[in-house]
Amino acid sequence: MADHSAFWEQTAKAAETRCQNQQEHIQAMRYAGNELARVLDDVAQSNHLDAIAKSVVIATIAKWNRAKTGQL
């Protein structure tokens, strides 16, 4: 029987690298989303929006907050 341990070790290392890259990407997206939510919140708190624009901004912030907690 052939020894495939090198193949499985290489496959496992590649999977670990993909998981690490995905985790870094997720963290970067979460940071960007949080920053955007902060900016939108500042915009929503200003008095420079009409009612429709303000409701869109508030809804976007709420959608982001639900996405962060997995409540899509």
C-alpha cells in the first residue's frame, strides 16, 4: 500500500492557509462594516438629511447590526 501522508499533509496545510486567509478577510470586512456603520450613524444624527434618506441610513445600520450577529 502506498504512503500518501505527504499528500494529506500538503492538503491539510493548504486548507489551513485558506481558512486563515478567509478569517483575515472576514475580520477586514467586519472592521470596514463597523466603520461604515459609525459614519452612517453620524450622518443619521446630523440634520442634513430628509426623512427618506434618514430612514435609508438607519435601515442600513440596522441591517449591518443584524448581519454582525448572524440574524440575516
